[in-house]
Amino acid sequence: MRNRFASTFYELGAEDPRLVIVVADISPAGSIAKFREDFPNRFINTGVAEQVMIGLCAGMAQRGLRPFAYTIATFSVFRPYEMIRDDLCYQDLPVTVVGIGGGVTYSTLGGTHHAMEDVALMTSLPNMSVIAPCDPAETAAATRWLATQNQHPAYLRLGKAGEPDLTSNAVDPFVIGKLRRIREGKGTAFLAYGPVVKMALDLADLVEAQTGLPATVASAHTIKPLDSDGIASILCSHDRVVVIEEHVSHGGLGSRVKEIAWDSRASCDLRCFSLRDEFIHFYGSHEELLAQHGLGVPQMSAALGLQQSRASHIERA
Amino acid sequence: MQNSFDVKLAQRRCRAYRRRILEISQKVTALHVAPAFSCMEIVDVIYHAFMRRAETGWFDDAFIMSKGHGVMTQYVILEDLGVLPAEQLNSYCTPSGKLGAHPDLGNPGIEASTGSLGHGLSIAAGMAYADRLQGFDRKTFVVLGDGEMQEGSIWEAVMMAPNLKLDNLIAFLDFNDYQGLGRTTETHPHFLPMSEKLCSFGWESVDVDGHDSAALVDAVQNRTGDRPLFLTCRTVKGKGVSYMIDAPIWHYRSPNKQEYEQALAELEDVESVGA
């Protein structure tokens, strides 16, 4: 995702002189390094200083530029949060805040580097859009939209590098503000955003193996403005809806889907899997950290009463 | 600009602006009178000596009141310049108006929404950088408060502006030596020297009397000009009204009828009285 963001930004920035990237001592290699070489005036590194990163972007947006602020999600959201609120949202400026390593991607760096509450914070802000693509292709599409929209601030929540492509055969195209069905099925539907959409697809395979019915899987890449109608439609047309998110349970997709379920008088079985309301004092791979909070295919399939097929079962010591 | 800047006229203007602020203070209780008075000459000089204005009425240069609680000074000057209509000032802080106790982007002449301290310098630096990048001949002026200088974000911007070679950025520190709970130099005994601090960060930095309009104009005019400029302007909180001077209560309080009349008497337009 990081690399696709960088290559898309380079491609767009080469065409549009309004695009500027302001980083705080964290920058993607590859295409952004090339962008820095080719357009040195449109790459700014503030060093380890995130508040001025956001403030500079605000001033530049007021003068007609289209800045992207970029660093690790915890530092792009938590540290300069008041600047995001006052400078970007209150003034309603078209600045994109990019958070790399959303969720617990940086699994060995400890809780200071886990962005577990970023979606709750960012979606609570008026004027702010929150976009969390699930794979490199959605990252490119989101970046393209963010670079050309001239209206409002936005938060782009990315994973890291090396995520698999999940959407090449998607049923729906990527449209900002619309729930995107990757697979269409019946009976069970999975809603997720970010790289954990992969787990939803794996669970959907288990559902199909067990029931013979394909399950619906949708990428809720636009968490704000959320496609309430699309979610209500999924809730009302499936017997069971499962939300998976790499975020604490409050203020994320799961709690929003529950609100929509109430408002739309949905009667399906609704299950939400998320990170727990706890800091993580555990070190290991990204998958191992997620599994600590129950976000693993084995744990979720057990909770959903699905049988693990031999092929998809992840052996753990 | 310097030659055409009439200091006597500036003094009369500033007295009139202070009277206008006091007039508004009789309609609403929550008003930052004293912090507006301390930056009066600074903002007057910015608008009347330096801000260029196109025939369309738009300013060619930019001004940000980073110490947002000083905005009343900006409002009365914008009113005088015909940018803000009188009815807007008369409906200040009421549901029928649009002006609040801090600047709000979208109101005529207001370039940034401030009020929370420590934001204005970064925004101003972003504007100045964007102007340079796009080849716009525009200067960005910003007024900072001394309490505000304690925000870490200010120092992030202080460190960044010279890196970006922002010679089109001019910051005025309204050093009235007061903040919420007392004197700035008592809250932070090492607050001074300030100019040396800025100098060491790569700014051109000078000290100036913040109520001496001619000195303020000179300080900007005589700059070297190859770096961002920082003026530490020594000011008096409540300047212009004897009982408000250095009395912290006037950060928030509006004068009662008797106090109002005394203040008006002290701020009488001596020129017109003598004429």
C-alpha cells in the first residue's frame, strides 16, 4: 500500500503542480524519493515535528496548493490532533493526512506505534473524510480521488507494504462514499476495511465450504462519509452480518453498523470483531498481535461456528 | 511607505480604535480589551504601513492574528478600512452577527481561524511557502502573544521557517509580559532574551517598542531581508487606559459605565479637541 501510494502520488504530482507532500521524518522510499529528487520544492520534511507539518499544510491549502501530510499513523493523528481539528477541519481545507501503519501494523514497536483509535478520532471531526483502502489497488484509487478533490480534509489510513491484491475481481468499482462489494453472496455478509479484508475473504471461503452458499464480502473503504444506505441494504438482505476491523470497538465501523442496524430495524444476526479496549504489551508479527485480540481466522471462525478447512487452518505452536 | 506613514495620524487612529473597542465593550461582557490594546500600534502599522491592497479591495498581503484574543484590534481596523461593515461589529458575539471573540475564517479580512494558541505561525509559514512556490509577490504578517510562545508548536514553526527561507514572513511578538495567571517573565523566568533565541534559530530578529509606530515601521524597513523577520515588540497590556495597565482582570472584563467614561476621557482625540 505504501509503495502504491508513493507511485500514484508521483504520477499525479508530475502532472499537477499543486500537489505537495510534507513528511515528518518518515517517508516512503521508491517513488517519493524520486518525487523529492524531481520536485525538491514540493517535498518538505519538517523533521520530528508533526504540529508544524499540519499547520504548514493548512497554510499551503489556503494558498491553492493540495498538500498531503505523511507519517506513521500515530504521529499523523494523535500528536497534531488539535492542528487537524482547528487548522484543517474547522477551516475546512483540502489537505490529506496520511497515516502509514494504521492499526497494529508496527507490531514489534509497542503501543506508542499502534494506531488503534485513529478512526474514532478522525471520524468524530466535522468536515473530515476517512478512507481506509484494503489493498494496493484501492490505495491507488483513493490517492487519485484525494489528490483531485478540492473540498475538504481527509484521512488516508494505510497499512504498510506487501499487502496482497484483494479486489481485482471485485463486483463493484471503487467509488468514494460507497460500500464496495468484492464478492456477492447470500446468507452471510462480511464488512471490513483495511488489510483485514483479507480475513473476511478467508472466512467467506469457510462459510461457502460449510454451507455451499457464497458469502458477501464488502470493503467499507470510506468510513466517513459512511454509506449508511449500502450498509442498511446489506443488513436487511442477509441473515448474518459480520464486521471485522483493526480498531478498538468503540467509534469504529462496528459501532456505526450497530447504529445503522437499529435505525434500519434490521433483524439479522450481527457480530463485530475488533481490537479490544486494551493496550497491547505483546510483541510478534502483525498477525500474531491481531490474534492476541481475537482477530484471527481461527478465532473468528470458531466464534462464528465455522469449521476450519484443512487448507485454510493456520497452525500455531 | 515609510515616508508616507504619518505617525501623528497613526496615534489618532489608534486612540479612535481604542475608543471603538470600548464602545463595543459596553454591549457585551466577554471582551478581551487589554490584550487588544497592547497590540494596537503593531496591527495598525501592519495594515496602514505594509499591507498592500488591490483596487478590488482585496489585500495583496496577508495578516494572521495568531493571538486570537487580540482580534478586536483587527476588527476595528478592518471596519475603518471598509472591509468589515459597522453592523457586524455592532452585533459582535450575538446571534445576529458573525464575529466572535476569536478570528473565524470566512469573515471578511480574516485569513485564519485562531483562538487556540500556537497555530498561527505554522499556518503563516505554509502560506508564505506556497506564495513563494507559486511566484506570488505577497508578504505574510503574523502577530503572536507572549504566552503563546510557550507552545511547542511555535518552536516547531520557528525552527522550520528559516529552513524554508521564508523572507516573506514577518512575525511580531506582542510582548506585554502578561499571560493567564500572571507575568510571563515570572511564569518563565528565562523567557528573555527572546531576540537572541530567534536569532540562533536563523531568523533576523530585533527588539522594538511595540507602541512606537515609527520605530515599528523602521524595524521592518531596515531589515536585511534575506530571512524571516521576528520583532520582539515590548508592549503594555491595557495600553491607553491608566487603570487597565498591567491589571490582569482586564484580560476578560468589560468596563462599567463609570470606568468607560474615564477611559474615553483618557483616550480623547486631542487633535480635534485642540483644533
